Amino acid sequence: MSKRAKGTLVIIGGAERKDDEKTVLKVVADRIRANQRLLIVTAASYEPADTAQDYIRIFKELGVSQIDVADVRTREDAERQDLVEKCERASAIFFTGGDQLRITSQMGDSPMYQCMKQRYEDGAMIIGTSAGAAAMPFTMIVGGPSDASNRVSALSMAPGLGLLDYVVIDSHFAQRGRMGRLIGAVMQNPRNIGLGIDEATAIVVDKAERFDVVGPGAVYVVDGSQISYSSLSEDHAEGIVTVHDVRLHVLGEGDCYDLSTRRPIVAKEQPANPA
Amino acid sequence: MSKRAKGTLVIIGGAERKDDEKTVLKVVADRIRANQRLLIVTAASYEPADTAQDYIRIFKELGVSQIDVADVRTREDAERQDLVEKCERASAIFFTGGDQLRITSQMGDSPMYQCMKQRYEDGAMIIGTSAGAAAMPFTMIVGGPSDASNRVSALSMAPGLGLLDYVVIDSHFAQRGRMGRLIGAVMQNPRNIGLGIDEATAIVVDKAERFDVVGPGAVYVVDGSQISYSSLSEDHAEGIVTVHDVRLHVLGEGDCYDLSTRRPIVAKEQPANPA
């Protein structure tokens, strides 16, 4: 599915509202043209009304005039015809942060989800931050320690929205020290590239083929294709999981990564500052 | 120098006193034989007297009976003949945590340092935890953000004790999320392997040739020998440092790493549990 999609994914590492420059949200707003609609989906949020109001305020300041909200709290909500119609009208759909399992358990396979997926395949932009970012892949990380190394039993994963194949995504990456659990997620099946996205930073994925990095932080790419040894299947259920030969890239603003060749693309060199 | 050393280094990621099992300190105590002396050097510590008393208590509980303390607060202390003599008598010298610059600025090139280096070359065991761990290499990490990705200007390094060549060491690794700054340190010169050591966990380095992992956490090995691109020397002084093709190993208890071939060695498989 995702390979055929004509749309764009903007996957944000969280805390983008706290960035004074609003770099990432400006990129989103600039891609929403004058007569296009933005739909804010607060399914993940613990305080959906406040969260929606905050994003509405910010996006209006950034020049987006037509904004709808889908306050999805139950599976019944995700079947409501008025919300499906909002989905149909939207050219950009924004998933807020909170709990990624709320998104998938309330919306998975619902009419709203089917509509959103169709919109993405037809060229719409789907944006997700924090939990909304984690939920993008076919399999999502839902729990695991941020401040300890990976143990076999500590990582939990669940089926995600399935908008981007062959990846697993973690947010708040450097801020919460999540390298251990992202490596753990990649080790479970190295077909998936691990993407660790710092706060206020995003990847913009065009047609599920390549992404560009936007924002002040870094994006970590954990490539398990060359792993030569992993102790995951051995009898050390409580111990540290050993792994050899993980390949790692650290990318910053302007850098690109090709998801099909699994290779980073160097940013164009900036002209030297006349200091 | 370090290549010819006959001694052992025990490099601990900090917080080993808080480990109920005292796994790492037991390994140290077991290597100090009945009639051998341990010298505790509190040069790094902010509360040297309390720190010394705490280690004396723990090591006595672990069966070490002959313990001296070197409370080095000035360069004059590091020249005191009585402390040099304590160094000469010790078969194990333990550097506590605190500030690694206190160790090197007070002890670097002093008579105590010269004596300690000679003892190590002759076969003594040198132990360091936290700041005492960071100080072991020729160049040590002294500062840099733990909760953000690496920027060119953020990392600070300084000349270390020079007991182990071709490495840089960071402690409290997963607990403080220090992958970004360790990669940054390796990028500055990929001749150095980056070793990130979790709390209550240690590497035991024999004759500067190989190490074994001890304790409940992980040891991260960051190998920059295959880095294909780094933006470090470009004009993005305030931005994220891009790097491609870092090689990473995660090692747990019982795993080994060969410092000369730069290859991990798989732990011997445990017999399956009769479950």
C-alpha cells in the first residue's frame, strides 16, 4: 500500500510547539495551500480540547485558515459520518501526541481510517507528532525503558497505522535517550529501519521513497541489515541483548535519506559564511 | 606505553555502589588477593572523606582487608612522598567519581601519577568509576549535553591519564542518554573507539588488548572506522553534526571485545535452562 501512495508524511519527534521558531509547523503550514483544509485528530491526546485549541491557534498564526477537528475518543466516533466527511475534505491530517494505542485501538480499520488512508494514497499530507509519529509504521513501539539498555522482555510493540513500511519510529529521541530501545526494535526484525527523531525535528517523507530532515535536532537511522550476531533468540531472557554491527547514521536539517536504497544523501554544502 | 602494560584496567560506568548485588565491586575485590593492598584515590570527589569511608566499608565487606586512601586535593598532595609510597605498595588503585578534570589537573605528570603508571605497566590493577572511568584514555570527554544530539560546539574534551590508547570513554551511558556526545567524540578522530558504559557495569581490560563486560547493564562500542561522511569540518558550527556509517555494537555480561582487531567476541552460549 504505502509504496503506491502519492502523499506526504511529516513525522515529528514531539515538542514542536515549544520550538520558538516553529520550524517544523511552518513547513507543514507552508505545504497547506490557501484553499486547502487541515484536520486535527486528537485521538491520542489526554486533553483533546485544549490540545486542539492550541494547534488551531498556532496554525492560524502560521496562515492556515480552514481547520477542522476530529475529537475521536471511541470507535463509534471513528465511524461518525460527519468526521469521515471532514477527513474527505482535508488535504492535511494531523495526529497529535498522547498514547499511540489510543489512535490505533479507536481508529484502526474504521471508516475514518479507511478514508484517511485513501486520502494519503491520493496525495494528501499526513502529519504525526510523538505518539502520532510512532503510530505511522506497520509496527509501532508502544513502550520500553528510555533510560536503560535494552532487555528482551522490556520492549513492547503493537500494530500501527501502516502508512509507512519497513520502518519503526521513536520520538523525543536524544531528549529521552532512546537508542537502546530503538536498537531493540530493529533487532526484532532487521527488515525495519529504525528512525529516532529528536524533539522539534521532523522527517518529511515524499511518496514513501525518501525523506528530508527539518528542524534543529537530529534524526538517527538505525540500519540492522548488516547485523552479524544477535543474542535475541538465546536463553538470556533477563539480560542485556547483545548485538554486533549495527549501522548508524546521524542526520541534521537539510540531509536526506533514500528509504529504498537505505542510503543517506549528503546535504548540499552551504556557501561559507562571510565571517 | 599502554601497549606494553601488564596490568588490568577496570573501567566502571558509575553507580556501582547502588547495585544491590555489587557485581562489579565483587569482581574487583576478588582480584585483590589476600596480602595485597588497595589504594582509593579520591582526587575527583566533591566529598572525598565520605566517599573514601563508603568504599572502605564496602571493600571490607567484600573481604579486602588492607586499604589505603589518597586524598589528593592539590598538586602538592600528588607530590607527597607518603602518598607516592602508598601508590608503590598498592596492587590495586581505585579512582572514584566526581570531576575528571580534578584528577588530571592535580595528578597529571606528578610523582604519584608516574608511580601509578609504573605500577600499571608492572601488572597492577587500576580501577576507575564515572569520572575515574572517563579519565582513563589519552583524551577524555569532560562535557557535553546528555539529553540532546551532538553539535559541533557542545562537546568538550581534555587530555586524560593516558592509560588506554585508541579509545574514548563515557559513563552513565543509557541512564543519561549519551549516545549523541559519544558519537561526537568518535567523529573528532575515528582512530578512537567510543566506549559507552552503563551504570553498575564495567569493562575489564587485560593488557590493553581485550576487554570483558561485567555487570547488569550494557557496553556500547562506537566504531568510526567506516564513517563515509561527516559534516564536522563544514560550516554548520551551530547545527547538528551529520555522520554516515557509524558501526555500533551492544555488549552484555560475558561478552568480549578485541581492541586490536576491533571485533566483538560472542559470549559462550549458556546451556539452555531446563524450564
